[in-house]
Amino acid sequence: MRWMKGLLVAVLILIFASAGTAQSKLKVGFIYVGPIGDYGWTHAHDQGRLIVQKELGVDTIYVESVPEPQVEPFIDKMVEQGAKVIFTTSFGFMDGTLNAAKRYPNVIFGHASGFKRNKNMFTYMADFYQIYYLNGLMAGALTKSGKIAYVGAFPIPEVKRHISAFALGVRAVNPRATVHVRWLFAWFDPAKAKEATEALIAEGADLYAFTEDSPTVIQVSAKKNLLSFSHYSPMARFAPQHVVSGQLVHWERIYLDFLRKVLAGKYTTENLQNVDYWWLLGERAVEMGGDFGVPLNPAYKARLQAVRVNTADLGRISVFDLVNRRLAQMAKSPVAFDPFTGPIRDRKGVLRVPAGKTMSVLELTTMEWAAPGIVGPWPKEP
């Protein structure tokens, strides 16, 4: 009988130990502005969530298509569900997340793309401005009409920064080319994206870049045999003969790094005031290409090799080589080249970045001015 009692005690210990492990398992919440099937920004964040869940063994929950002004009730619900870390993944969630962070001091919050923080709220961004510049170099070389289109989601600093970086790249290769912008005032709206693309086609733009979380711009422009650059997720398969390159993100690199530090006790609800992940090519949080591992559609290599430009630091060089050299320079830590190093004037001729100065992260995340060559409305333009 004694051996049976011993076995029973052992079983009970195992059960209670398992229960304790389950109770102590970290629950992480993700709040998305669009649907996880958008194949853009939200899709990319959700891929990061799945990787985190698999590699760290944490529990994750998410809610999709949350209207930006209404984020707080969704945060409340996640807290009720036991989430101890909550990531809000859109610029418009910033103020609501800050309010919630103050209301729930025992919960850790992360906000993507913003600049406001709290002792229990950090900010993070895997930013594309370096890659937009590289795509701009290619666009300037490949355009025949000199009119390049950009379909923008919302006129917020993030999107303005990316369009300006793109335009700076275009102008570095093709000083007379222009970038024509149409705003959707939506993150995910294929119907509006189609309408905007068709309007830009009618205006004579022959190359397309965009911020909208579907492959619509690529598909519509490809029907007219026009080239494009994809956005956020690997979209080359939607128009394999027409996608030149694009931007790809690895949100999992930030999520894994941060959550490992939470699990290790390094990051707590008391020490996040100055934590800001601003991860770029050097941190491998982003990569150039329309598909992972394919930085450039090989069909356009010869055309880029045929166009040569003069540079201050590299001499006369083909655009193909220039893209690769700049890519290598920007992947270094510290970077050896930054597109937002002065002198840079805005499209009105106002000096925005003095010679020898590089824009700070705060200046980039609050940027409102438009680079030379950008054509179209620009809300809040200084």
C-alpha cells in the first residue's frame, strides 16, 4: 500500500506542477488595424505572432480590423483575458495605447510606428525608408515617362517618410522625374487602390509604388504592362514579370528579442520609458525584394546595368551597382550611408537637413515635409 501512496503523491505533484506551468505561461496580445488576410502590414505582423508562439511557447491572442479611434475597449478585453503583454500595431493606436498603459500599470504595452512611451510602454518599428530609397534608385532608372506613381494610405509621418525617401532615390538617378501621389485614407481598401491606380495610369505614370495592404496596385498596373514595387509581404507572385523589387519585413526579430527580455526579467512594467526599437537593414528586420531571398527580379538586371550615374563618393557607376553598394552601406552598423543626410531641401525649397547632418529617429518619426519631385496634395505640409 505504501508504494501506491507514493505513486499517488508523485502523480499529484506532477499534476500541480503542470497546472503551475500553465498558469505561469505568458499571454501576449496583438491588436491589428486590418484583417490578417490582407497580405500586407497586418499579415506580416501576424506571421511574426505565429513565429513567436512557436519559438517561445507563449500563448498568443489577437483581434483584427480594429478601428484606430476605438482601440481602448479592445485593449480592455485583452487585459480581462489575462494578457500581460499587448502589442498595438498601427500609428493611430498610439494615444489609446498610452491611455491604457496608464490605466493598467501591471501590463506591458508595445506600440508600432509611434513615438509616445510610458514606464510600461515601449515603441518599435521595422522601418523601410532605406529600402524605399533603393527602390527609388531603380524606379528612376526604369521609368520611361518620367512620371512615377505612389498610392499612399494615410498622410502620416511614416508614409510621408517613405515617399520622400523613395523620391530622393528617384531624383538621385533621374533629376527631372516626378513622383505623383494619391491618398486613399485607408490602410486596406482594394477598391480605392484600384481606382487610384487607374487614375494614375490615365495621367501617364508608368511605374508604381504604394502603401496599401493588398496586391491591388501591382495587379492593376501589370494589366497595362507597367512595372511596380511590392509592399510588406512577398507579392512578386501576383505579377512575376512586372514586380521589380519591394520591401519585406521580419517583425518576428523584434517580437522575439523583446519577449525574450521580458521572460528573462530584463524588461518590466517599470523600465520601458526609453525603450525604442528602431530596427532597419542592419538589424535584419527588413530586406529588399518582392520575395524573400530575391532582392531584385533578374529580368531587370541588364536594364539597371545599362544606366550609369555620377555619385559624389562612388564616382560614375551603374544603377545596378549603385543599388548594391548602397544596400551594403546601409546594412552596416553604424551605417555608412543614410538617404536623409543633408543638405536636403523640401519641395518648397526650404532647407530641412543641413549639410553633414543626418535626421534623428525623432525627426524621422514626426516628419511632415515633402522631398523635391513629389507632386500632389500633402496634408499638414509645413
